[in-house]
Amino acid sequence: MKGSESTELKVLPPLTKRQAECLTYLFDYFSERRYYPTQREITRQMNLKTNSAATFLEPLYRKGYLKKEPGRSRNINLTTSALEKLRLMGKIKKG
């Protein structure tokens, strides 16, 4: 159908409970401040003993929920897939 929107169903990769918690934290943090947290802030929020936010961030990058903006500090960005997943989880309203 020419000129109509695609109605394909997109399958979003599953998240562990802690990955979902991290994704929600990133969204909430950005919503309040208009910039993303540092890895140190993520580590603190996730109650990790070492600076290992990568434990949660790397799978989110691989699954397509996050992307990096090279050359910038605080270079984490949520993707449209992340926003859709958060909507499905009931964390944000569609609109």
C-alpha cells in the first residue's frame, strides 16, 4: 500500500528485571533534568559496589534500547525502541 504507514509488528527484545529498572531510571532522570546520568550516577542508583554500570548498559545497547552519541560526555540516548518498551511497561503514556 503506497502512502500508508507501515503496520508491521516490531518485536522488542526482552529485558531482565534489572535492565528494565535501569532503562526506567534513565528515562526518569532525563525527564526531570533534560540530560542523561553519568555511569557513576547509574552505578549508585543500581546499588553496585564498583563502577560497573556497563553491566546494565551494554546489554541495552546490544538490544537496541540505547545508542551512544560519540564525542559527548553523557552520551547515552534512549532509542525509539526504548520509548516503546517503556510505554508497554506502563512507565510512560502514549502521546
